[in-house]
Amino acid sequence: MEIVPQNQIKQKVSRVNKIHPLNNLIPSTPVTLNLRDRTISNDLLQNLDSSMKSQTKSLQDEDSKEVIGQWKKNVRKILNSYWWIGSMSLITVYALFFDDVRIILFKKSTDYAFDAATFFGICMYSVEIVLASLAEQNYFLEFFFWLDLIATLSMVPDCGWIWNLLLQL
């Protein structure tokens, strides 16, 4: 049996206590304690180490589930906020009407500004599709997913940069 110095024991016990201070740290195996040298057997350290590893893994799993759940909740809150809905509604009005308005009222030299706005709309719709797919329960590959995807792809011909690039391929 190997005797371990007290400072190593304190380090391992403090690491376990940092993980969860209410854990039962007393192992069920016999422990050799030498009070004169202030040392404890290596068996206790191994039990503490294995206990610490299993507790750490379970806490990490719980924490990751909690973080993911909280992240999804925050994303849903953003996607359902008045700010997001209002912004996406303005982008929708732009996508529906402003290409025709551009052709009728503006010179060809202003096409780059409209192309940039259209590209911004495509990016925002794409972000919304990805976020909703990750955070919403019944969105991915359901009716509104396909509707949003088709609407986003229908904006590609309105963006001169992308459309010209696709025509050259």
C-alpha cells in the first residue's frame, strides 16, 4: 500500500468539493489513516478521483442540456419578438415590391444598392431558417420550412451579383 502526502489529498478533495460541495465524499472501502505523518492511503485518493470523474461527467451532461435548453429558449424568444417579426416583415415587403419599383423608378446605376439590400434580405432569411430549424420543435422539413426556403431562393434572381454569377456557370 502506498502512502500519499496530505497536500495531494487536500488538492483532490478540494477539486471534488468544487464540483459539488454536498456530495458524499466518504468511500465505502477501508481507509488506512496515519495521523502521525498526516497521510492517507492511495485507495482513498483513487476512490475520490473516480468519484470526482463520474460526478463531473454527470454534472457536465446536466449543464450541457441546461445550456442547450436555455439557448433554444433564447433563440425562440428572439424569433418571436416584435423587433424580429417587424424587421422580417419589412424585408418581406421589400422582397415583394422593390425589385419592380427599382426597375420603374430608378436608374441602372442604383442597381448595386438594391442588390446589396436584396442580398441582405437573403442572408436574414437564411439566418432565420437556420435558427428556427435548430430552436423550434416542429419546423425543420415541415411546411413553413419549405415555404421559407422557397421564398428565400426566389430572391436569388433579384440579386444581380448572385444571378450573374450563376448564369456564368
